[in-house]
Amino acid sequence: MANKMRGEATIKVDDRELTLRLDFNTFCDIETSTGLDIQQLGPALSKNPSATVLRALVCACLQHHHPGTTERQAGEILSIVDHEEIGEVLGKLFEAAMPAPDPRNGAPRAETRRGAGKR
């Protein structure tokens, strides 16, 4: 079962349900396979998404619940599923994994501590 708060979503592929997860490890896997860091990934997917990047993203998102899924298998999944559906699912994963800051509170601030040194 997918946990939306943890950056998980489920897609139906033929008669199977597959759970995708977007977390820190997923971002690391994507960076390793594509060379794109977190800041570069969003723009790379929102304009003219590369088929290679999209396949690598889906493959990485499948690893937590479906370990060993290959990029070729991810490509087969992308050939089957509705492209609008997968786009919506990936969008929801990104929203859950990287939520926007609360406009009432602003961006999270780093905690400041007083130094322990001598004066």
C-alpha cells in the first residue's frame, strides 16, 4: 500500500499494482544514473523530458518496493501506462517528497546556537 506522506504512489500496470517511492535514496539513484542533481531534475522533466531521464526516474522510484527492476523493465512499464497518469503520479511524488514551505511560516530556518567558546 502506498504511503502518500512518504512520497509513495501506486500505478496499475496490466493486472499488477506497482508502488513508486521518491525519497533521498531515489534522488541519489537518479543522480548516479543521469548525472542530474535534485535542482536540475525538475526543470529537466518539466520542459521536454528526455525519455532516458524519465525511464531512469521510474526505475529508481520502483526500487524500494520492487528491488531489482531494470531500466529496460521501467521502459516497458512506460510503454504500457497512460502518459498523463504517470505524469500525475510523478508530480504527486515530487510534491510529497519536496513539499513547498508554508507561506505563513516562510522557509525553514536553520537553528542558531550560542557558541561555547571563551569571551
